[in-house]
Amino acid sequence: MAGHASYLVWILLFWVTPQTLCWLRFGRDLARYWPAYLLVFVEAFALALPWDAVTASLGIWQWPAAGSLPWRLLGMPLEEYLGVLVGACQLTTFALSARIILARRERVRG
């Protein structure tokens, strides 16, 4: 099962962990931007998941069975749905964290 979970482990280790650290540090400030997160989630589902489905159906992209869990939805492993959401959230979290840091620096210099 460990080999089958490698995609999920990768998502958790390299995407969820850094985001968790940002949320621990800037959580109150990041929470104010919930509309941005909502928009990113909608866009991720509306654009990224169909893109994955089309490229997979054309043979451009694939998820080897040995690297993902066996459960699939619409031909994609369940981790891909999680990965799209977590990846989009990660980019948003990092961008907003940088914005928060820069705004704080400006206030200190102010």
C-alpha cells in the first residue's frame, strides 16, 4: 500500500506541510481572504480538473497505478482531485503570505 500511496504522501508532505506552516504563522490574516480561496477552488475545479481529464484521455498525461491509490473517479485517482485543490490553495497561500509579510514591513518602515 505504501507504493500505492506515494502520490498522496507527496501531496501531504510537499504541499500540505508548507501550507500548514503558513497558516500557523498567518492564519488570522489569511482567513480574511476566504473569497480568494473560494474563487481559486472554483477555478481549479472548472479549469484544472477538466484539463487533467482531457490530457489523460489523449494519452498525454497518466497516473501509474503503482504510484496512486486504486480508487478512481472519472478515470482520475482521488488524489488528483485533492492535489488540484491543495496545489491551488498552496499558490494562493504563498502569494497572500508574501503580501502579508510585505504589508507588515511597510507598516514598520512607515
